[in-house]
Amino acid sequence: MSFKPKSASIVYYVSDILRTEKFYNETFDLGLERMEGAEPFWLQGHLESGLDLIFFEMEGVRGDTPAIVFEVDDGGIDDIVAELAAAGVTIVTPVSEAPGGWSADFLDPDGFGLGLWQSGELPRSLKS
């Protein structure tokens, strides 16, 4: 497999987005931004290391949150997910619409949640 992530985000599912916004902004001075594209809004904060923290208000179960999401920056999310499946990786959510693009979720060998996200401006497949 030739996919090498250049950036990543840690995604949390939280029960109260306003409480989360207040905590992370006041405790860590993250300056979380309110983003549109999910209902309600979602939060995103950028760390100097280049890692992003993302928070969605939705039901979360220990073991599926937090999850590390790798950004696909060259396109071809469909190709990457097909290669993962062919290699025996458990695909939890196939490529589907996500805020601003496409995402897919899968498990590592210990059952930890991992994901891919790709901008909707990039091609889903690079194969002809």
C-alpha cells in the first residue's frame, strides 16, 4: 500500500458541544473554531505540531472515540479503502459523505478506530 499520511486529526464524539467548547478554550486556550456542515456545528482546533482536534456532538462509546483520522491529500480515497479491504483490514464505514468531502472508518489490529478524510474537491479514485 502506498498511502502515507501527511496530517492527522483526533476526533472526539461529545455529549455537549457547548460544554466541550468552553472547557477546551478556557483550559487549554485552543481557540476552537465553530465549523458548519454538521448539525449542530462542530469544533476544530489546530495545534502547533500540526495535529487537529475535532469535536462532534453525537453518541460516543468508549472504544470508538477518540479516533485518529488521516487526511488523504492527493485523492484516491476509494482506492485506499479498496487496498485496505483487500489486505484484510476491517472496514467499519465505507467511503461516504462527510463535512467538506468524503470519509471512511476502519479498525487497526487491536480494534482501535482509524479513519480517512478527503476533500470533496479531490478525485475519489486515481485509477483509470
